[in-house]
Amino acid sequence: MSKVIITAAISGAEVTQEMNPAVPYTVEEYVREAKSAADAGAAIIHLHARWDDGTPTQDRDRFKVLIDAIREACPTVIIQPSTGGATGMTSEERLQPTELNPEMASLDCGTMNFGGDEIFVNTENMIIEFASRMKERGIKPELECFDKSHIDMAMRLVRRGYIEEPLHFNIVLGVNGGAAATPRDLLFMRHSLPPEATFTVSAVGRHQLPLNVMAMVMGGHPRTGLEDNLQYTRGVNANNGELVARLVRIARELGLEIATPEEAREILKMPPLK
Ligand code: KMH
Ligand code: ZN
């Protein structure tokens, strides 16, 4: 049986310390949250950068400082910078972490509403530009699909040669503007993927845990972390380590084993860490 790869989305761009003081802003806070997640069993850290005051940034040098510090504390974990950043950022801003040649990065596969007046812009040409950059640099894209049409877009770009197999998707559910965080929509999206693709499931707020569990039962992988959900139970703040530890316990109760970062690289057909 294939092992479960836990991704921890430790920081995000939309959540703040006012909402939950465990959201990391400073380098020390990033290291604390990344290490607690990796020590608990996360194989992948999905990373959004912030300045010390909490402002989201895609600044290449800030990413370098954060990645170097996390790498020192977590020598083997897969660090997956976001190229989504925050709504309103330009492509040039968002692409900066790819200049650091990370082994993996998120690749968002469609434009969508993102709550209120926010629009998360990912035109076809932008996706082609981001995918081509990742292909050139040997960066494994994590194909973030917030709706069924994003999967169709990704597959169109696979057929045109911009995205190469083996494919790894992240089905993101429950964003205000994307597919709903329901078992029905998860099943629909999962069955819209090529059968041989690997997939992770992310869901927002109180839907995170049940849909993470569904993902594991369906042969997929869960993404937890404060980017998607701030609370352990209703009204009780979480930190990243606790969220990962809970998934590890549940996975083991389900008879599943947890992939180490090295095993995750094998499952995702990525080269070993240099
Ligand atoms: N912050 C969202 C607008 C990604 O990391 O690639 C986009 C996002 C996706 O979080
Ligand atoms: Zn993200």
C-alpha cells in the first residue's frame, strides 16, 4: 500500500496573527512552525513568505532566507514555495521563488473569484509561462486546482507539452469562488484526474479534517496547516504541528503509513534531494 504524504501549508497569505497567533511572520516563527510540522510527520512544507510585520511577499531574497532557515532545521523535508502568492500580485512578483530552483512549487491552474472583491488571476498564458519556467528549471509543479475547469486546463497544457507527466495535483476545496468542500465535489474532481496521477486534498476551515480523511481513504494525500484552517476544534486555535500530529494518528488508525520526505520523493517520482 502506498504511503500517505502529508503537506503542511504553514503560513498562507490570507491568514493573520490577529486570527491565530501561531501564523508565522518572522524567520524564527517560520522555523518553529515548519519544524513542528516536519517533526510530526509532514513530508512537504507549502510555503508563502511574509515580512516580519506579516505582509505577504514573493520577494526572492526573503524566500531564500526562509528556505535556508527551514532547511537547516528540517534537513530532508520537501520545501514547496507558492507561486500563487496573494491576490493582486503580478506574474513577475509571483515567479521570484522559482529563481531559487526549489525542487517543487505550486502552479495554479485557473482564474477565479477569491471572496469579496478579490480575483485570483491565472490566465492561460500565465499558466503557460509559469509551467514553462518550472519545466526549464526542473521544478516539479504541484497543480493547484480549485475547480473542475482547472483540471481541464492543466490537462490541455499537458497535451500541449507545457506540463510533463508524472502529474501531481492539489484539489483545493471550499474557497469562496471555487468548488465546494463536499464529498460530492471531491469525488467529481478526483475522477476528473488521470487515474495514474497522484493527488493531495486541501479544504478550508472546518472542512479540512473530514476531506483530508476522505483523501487518505481514497488513496490520495492530505494537506493540512494554518493556510487553510486556523482552528483545531471550533473556537480553539491550532498550530501546524498539532494539525499534522492529528492526521498522523488518524492515518495510523486507518492502517496507513506516513511517507518520509525521501519516500514522498519516490512516490511523486522526484529525484532524491541533492
Ligand atoms: N493565496 C492564494 C491567492 C498557491 O499557493 O499557489 C493563492 C494560493 C495558491 O495560496
Ligand atoms: Zn498557498
